[in-house]
Amino acid sequence: MRSEVHDESGDANPVINDTTETATRPLLIPDGAPPAFHLLAKPTGAICNLDCAYCFFLEKESLYPGSGFRMQEPVLEAYIRQLIESHQLNQVNIAWQGGEPTIMGLDFYRRAMALVEKYRRPGMTFLHTMQTNGTLLDDDWCAFLKEHNFLIGISIDGPRALHDIYRVDKGGGPTFDKVMRGLRLLQKHGVEYNILTTVNRQNGDHPLEVYRFLRDEAKTDWMQFIPVVERINDDGRTLLQQGSTVTDRSVRPEQFGRFLSTIFDEWVRNDVGRIYVQTIEAAARNWYGMPSSGMCVFNETCGTGLAIEHNGDIYSCDHFVEPNFLLGNIQQTHMIELVSSPQQLAFGTAKRDTLPRYCRECDVRFACHGECPKNRFIDTPDGEPGLNYLCAGFKHFFHHIDYPMQIMVGLMRRGRQAAEVMQILAGEEAKWAALFAKTERNQPCPCGSGLKFKLCHGQQAAGAALPPPRRPAPMH
Ligand code: SF4
Ligand code: SF4
């Protein structure tokens, strides 16, 4: 189906012109302005054609009572123009998200492309991205996405049985087939895509099933895993980042740690260098000591990933589309002034400055940085507020991957391929297996745990799911 867009003014083909410049263009880039930033545009606001149970956008509809939830031409033009003007670097990311952005129809995005051409400076390059549920894609859409080199993020929660638990349509029906149809169309047209999987209490117990499905069936080489943490507000809704209890859809902290660790174990033995898992990549960057992990949640500070609503309102972050984090509207104030406002700079540094002591003294702080402030609503063991709900999971995960990470970073520092880690680990594990084979049940376990073999790695022979040793085999 190809949908034609008519904006609410009734003008299907508005003339692109300069009359929409309602915000004063700044003569100078303000002090402290980031040279580049990431702005997620929500042209349909919270409106979506599906009804995923855990979607944190759907309730946002109540923030704009009576709105038509369609980005109008003046806002679209101001958005594209100001985004380009605000970038001091020549690479600009134009990112569309929802709700469901494809609801706007193709003509809206054709206009967006024309506006990019109108305002681009010589030498500028653009990365067009869109996060979609994939269900409205058709051949016309995919041809357009290919023509403009879009990078598409498609949301899939795993194989059918896991995906259909929460990702349902307005009638509560399953969506797996529709999403996979969209994915196959993207593949047919050669559109670049990656897969976003939300990790919830149901699929959280099936890491290998999810990972292998994404790799082998959905055939992606780039995946991201986003934990579902829904805070319950005093009024029982999940509209705001308030409240210290979570819904029963939310992933448990330890469950998320096990989920990531299990996927890491599969990846580090088979897929290094050919499958990209965003959380693992971010960890590798932090182990390596790079200035940014590439994920705001694992950086020391944040504040350069904002959101723009359908009416031009800009919020501090996609996860904080709520009144206290509204910075202003681009039709009154130029975007760069909002992005570099004291309120936004304070938002970004608060990620670091509000860490409880427990985090400041944590041995994996360099990798975790207390993750996202939206999830910091529990107390530390000594009673200080502001600890991340997922802390136990992150501690587990970052300790679990330390040894292979050190091997990979060591390899890269010596100019070698990180993928060599697979061979190194396989060699070490063969050595351990030989040692275990020679060990009697009541002897001390060779791993050095101090336990009898039968209570430690000897259980593996009986079928228990113990992890393989994380340290090199002793050189006997
Ligand atoms: S609040 Fe969380 S999601 Fe938003 S920019 Fe900061 S770390 Fe990222
Ligand atoms: S693992 Fe826990 S204690 Fe350590 S930085 Fe992360 S949230 Fe804080």
C-alpha cells in the first residue's frame, strides 16, 4: 500500500519556501554548543498503528490533548533548516522515530529530502535513519529508502512466540508475520537495516533463542538489545520517569545480566568481527579507553541525544518527553540555543554528578557509568538513593566479559584482529577440558575455586550449565 500524505492544512504539495522562518537564526553558535548532536524526530508524536504492551510512547499522547499528531510543513522546514544550521560538522544524522514514523506516508519524507537539498552546505553528508515496526513497508517505501540510503532499525523481539507476547496490533493480535514481511522487503531491495530487540521479562529468559533467531533467521549482522524498565507512577500509569516499582513486563536486573552474558559467550566463540552487538561494541570501546562508547547510557555524561515532537517542541531526551524536560519550541527559539541551553547542559552533566558513592567506587564504573539516569531509582546497599535498577545485571555482565575483553583489547593494541580471541579461547578451553578429564570427583577443582571438583566444574560432566573457566589454564 502506498499512502499519500495530506497535511492538515489540506495542501498536498506545499511549495517549499523561506516563509516558515519563525525562529531567529543565531548569528553565532552559542558557547558550549556541541559540534554535532542527535535529534530523534517524532513526526507522528506518539501515534502508532500497533499497540505494543510496553511502549513508553503510547501514553505520551496525553501530553498533547486535541493534537492531530502530524508534523506540519512549517515545522518540518524549520526542523531540517535549523538542524543543518546547528551542525558545525559536515556529517548530519537525520533520525525519524515514533510512534510509527511510516504513518506519515512517503510524500512527507520526499519533502524532507527536498528540504535537505535546499539547505545543505557544500561538502555536507547526511545519514538518514528511521526506527520502524516494519508493518507498513511496501515496495514503494523500500525503493525510496534504498534511493536515499536510509539505515532502517526494525523492531523484533525474537522468534514468533517471543515477539508476539507484547508486540501486538490494536486488536491485540500477533504482528510477527507482518514485521517479517517488512523485513523481507527491506532485504529484497537491499536496504541497510539493523534490528532492535527490547528485552523484557518473557524473552529475557531466552537469550540464545533470541540471538540465534536474529542472526540466522532475520539475518542481521547488527543488533541492539534495549532493556524494558517501566516505572509505575503514583497514578498507576507509566507516563513519567517516576516511581520506584516496575511493571511485571520489565526485565529483572539479574535476568538482563544473564541475558547479555549468555549472548556474549555465544558471540565471543563464534561471531567476533562478523556480528555487531551494540552493547558489546560499547563495552569494547570503554575497555579500549575510547572517548565515547557510542551509546549515551554507557558514557560518563549525556545530553546530546534529544527528541523533537511533531509540533517542534524539543525535549532533553527521547526517554524524557515530559513537561519538566521540555526545552522549548523551534518555532520560537532556534534549535541550537535549546540544544546548548544551560538546562540541557545541566541535564547531560547530571548523569555523572548525581552518581551515588557506590557507583563512584565501583570497579566497572568505567564501562557502566551508572547507565541511564531514567533507571536510577533504587537505593544502594548502604541506603543512598539513585542506584540503577539494573545494577546487579550490569555488574554481572561487565565482570563476566572482563577477561575476553582484555584479550581483545590487547590484540587490537598490537594491531591484530579482535576476532583472534575466538581461537585463543578455543585453545584455552581445550586445555581446561583435558585437565578436567584427568581430575577425580573428590580432588580440588583445577580452576582454583577451592571447591571439590564434583561441586565445581565437575558438575559440567553431569550436565549442569556451569560457565567455562574465565582464566587461562595453568601451564602444567
Ligand atoms: S537520559 Fe539516558 S537515554 Fe537519555 S541521553 Fe541520557 S543516558 Fe541516554
Ligand atoms: S555496575 Fe552498578 S555500581 Fe557499578 S557503575 Fe553500574 S550501576 Fe553503578
